[in-house]
Amino acid sequence: MSGADQLTIRPVQLSGRKLTYVIEESSQPHTFIPSMIGFWCQGRFPFDRLVQLYRLADTNEAEADARSGSTVKLVLMLDC
């Protein structure tokens, strides 16, 4: 297992919290997607803040942002 496949969390980081994760293959879309939409409607999952739009001409900037982690999900838009 490479370092990119491992997650290290100190116990103090979880104090009083619950850790939940989903590996894409283990999710069930018919329940997972409505749950995520419900969380978003409640203000508990701001996915719209995770998405960043880039013009196709800004592909290099998009790649740099993805590598640095400043963008979680990038979307390239065609210039029409």
C-alpha cells in the first residue's frame, strides 16, 4: 500500500466526533445521492463550494490548483 492509499488520524482529532467514510464502490446511488442532496439542503454538505469552473484556456491553472489541493473538483468549460 502506498502513502497515497493511507490515512493517518490522531485520536485527539476524533475526540467527540464520529468518522464516516464512503469508498465510491461501496455507495448505493439510490440512497447515497438523495442523502447528499438532503445534507446540502440542510447546509451540512456545501458541495457547490467544492466545485471550481475553469475555461479550457486555463487548463494549466486548473491542473496546478488540483495538484496544490486548492480545488477539490474542477470542471473545464469549453469556450463557445
